[in-house]
Amino acid sequence: MIPKTDLDLQSIRTEGDVNLSPHRESWQAGHLSAETKRLLAEDAECFLHQAMSTPCLNALRGANGAWIEDVEGRRYLDFHGNNVHQIGFGHPRVIEAIKSQFDQLPFSTRRYTNEPSVRFAQKLISFAPGDLSRVLLAPGGALAIGIALKLARAATGRFKTISLWDSFHGASLDAISVGGESAFRKNAGPLLPGCEHAPPPDPSHCPFRCTTTCNLACADYIEYMLEREGDVAAVVAETVRNVPVIPPPDYWKRIRAACDKHNALLILDEIPIGLGRTGQFFAFQHYDIIPDIVVLGKGLGGGAFPLAAVIAREHLNVVGDRSLGHFTHEKNPVACAAGLATLEVIEEQNLVERAATLGAKTVEDLRRRLSSMPLVREVRGLGLLIGVEIAGVNGNAADVAERIMYAALTRGLNFKVSKSTVLTFAPPLNVTEAELDQAWTIIEAAIREISGDQHIK
């Protein structure tokens, strides 16, 4: 069913902007050539239609560094990148590793291992604190979430989970069961049994009425759920919601303690935010805790290959009598070569430390530029995961945020809108300061343009 009203649109654009809005149609009419529209029409004839992909916005012919280029030659700073470009697109180290591995061993048949997969796993483990020392690979993040859920069931003998409303863990049936977005769960029919949900640590939308500062009532409620259920296998959550929603310092300590008390595992999803984006290699390192399982993906394949990983603590290596993943491309040597090159670039170029330093400066710069604007409710960030929440006028914040996005796209900046109202930016960790300045100048101009539009007053 195609949405007919603004309320319908609101319910499906929580994870990103959608292709059903009049603003999308208007932007395309004013900016795309007949040739581009022909390609988009052919795409729409081939692929199943979805609200956040086909029919598509535009068509690309190039991606390099922080930039993408459409088929008409227009270049855009890409501060979305589906969170895969921590080291930028087309990094020469990654491309070289992929080409070399293709010539040597393009695929590894199941039951056999290979040098690239072992070296990649060893390198990944070297970044992990404590006894996070066991790895299982998958071709995508949602599949890795499925592995984590199966491992939790096998290790605990339980099946129930507690996860958070508004969360996103992938679009597969098991992932949307623990996920909390209606855009993916609505009309999907029966989901996995035992998937309980709790409010997220988001004080601006808090049922416990935190208002501006989280008082950790939401963390206490998770402990209450663990106690009342009594047989929960795992708490499953994003360490930091990609919006971003940044939990207060003691949030994860309290939940870690509650999981330990009630013999539940703690599974943290860092698929879009890991690999240094937040200014720590793992976002949970900001909170001085160690989960039982952490899931990585997105940028793990260097912005070129689909690759995800489950990293588990040593005591969870207990299911040798069954198959948790068993995916055809579990130890794909080309993907692992790309992953190893990615980890080496992050380490050798100190990109984690750079994200922390540059991210703090960036948030300060954005607040200086935008804090006086009536349409801006809040600027927040952790490392180079940055959000600008739009206030709107007369309840139309979602509409205003989308119009700002297209005004910025016209000026050469690509990003996504999350939760309908948050301009969300995830630049490469090796983005230049000049590129950041260019991006924020565009944002400033786009917000001023929409602020001056009589239709929102």
C-alpha cells in the first residue's frame, strides 16, 4: 500500500528519507536529465520497489574518497555512504588488495580455510579488549545479527531477548524482530517469539519524562524486565543509535551489571558505528564495559565488499556441534583481503584518534554556526557521527528536514535524514578539514534557505 497522507509518510521514514514524498519528485524534476530519468525508469522496471531504494533518487558513475559522482558529472560530498566508507571510497590499499587476491584465490570452498581470512580474523581480534577473542564472519550485518541471536540461544539455553524500540538491526525477519522500527515491522506478520522491547535512552522522546537529561530510568526498566522475565537470553542493542542517540556515561554499566546479575548475555550492534567512527574503535569503549558479543559490518569491507563479523568472548565458544552461520561466503578471501587492508589503514593512519579530535571540533563548529537558527533544535555527536535535529514550525519538522536535505543536495552534499527530523552525517574518518568546512557551509546555507521560505512560517 502506498502512503496517502503525511502521517503515513511519517511512519515509514524513521530510518531514512523515502521515495514516496512530493519533495523527492520535485527535486528530480528540476535536476535530472532525460537520460538519467531513462536509467531510473529501467531500474524501476527491473527491481522490486521499496520505500528507501527503488525507485531511486539518482544514478551514480563514480565514488572516490569522500565524494560520489552522478551520471551527469555532478559531484557530491557523501556524508551518508550507508556507513561503509570509514576510509573513503576506492582507497588504493583496498583496491590493490582486492585485485591481488582476485588473481590468486577468488573463492574458498567450505571446509577449507585460507590465509586472508585467518590474517583478517587475527587482526580484528587484536583491536578487541578483554576476552573478545572468537570471530565468525558473514556477508552482511543482518546475517551477523542472526548469528549472534543463535549463539545466545545456544549458549544460554534460553530464547527471549530484550531490545529497544526505535532500534535498527537489519531488515531480515529475525533482525526486525529484535529491531524496533515500525517501518520494517508493520504488516510483517508474526515475528520471532520472545522478543521484548524497552524504551531507548532518548530523553527527548522518553516515556519516563526525562525531558533534557536521561535519569537512567530506562536502564532500570531493563533490569526490571530481566528480573520479571527471569529467563532472558540476551539484551540486544545498538551501543549508540546511528541517529545519533548517545546514552549517558553510566547507562551501559548499569545494563552490563543487570545482565550479569540475571545471567543474560549483552549483545551490542556496532554495524554502522564501529571501526573508529565514534572516536573509539568500538563505541562500547566509551562506556568502560565489555559486551559478550559485538557485531560489526558496513565499513568492514572497505566500502567495496559486503563483510560483517561477530566477535564473541572466549567462554561462548561452545557450539562446535552445530552450524551458526554456514554461509557460502563466510571466509571469502577477497572480502577478507579488503577487510584486512581496511583495518591496517585505520591503524596506520590513526583514524580512530583523528575521528575523536576532529569530531569534537566539528560539533563545536556546527553549534557555533547553527545554534541561533530557529529551525535547529540540537546539534550532537560522538566522534564523526553527527546529528542536527530540526525543530520545524507548527509540527512540520519532518517536512522541513527533508526540504533542507534536498536544498543541501542541490549544493553538493549528500546525507540522510533519520527519525524523520535528524540530519545525520557520517563522513569518512579521513575526510579533510576543507571538505568538512565545505559541508557545513552548505548545511548553513540550506537551513537559511528553508528558514526564509514563507510556506513554513
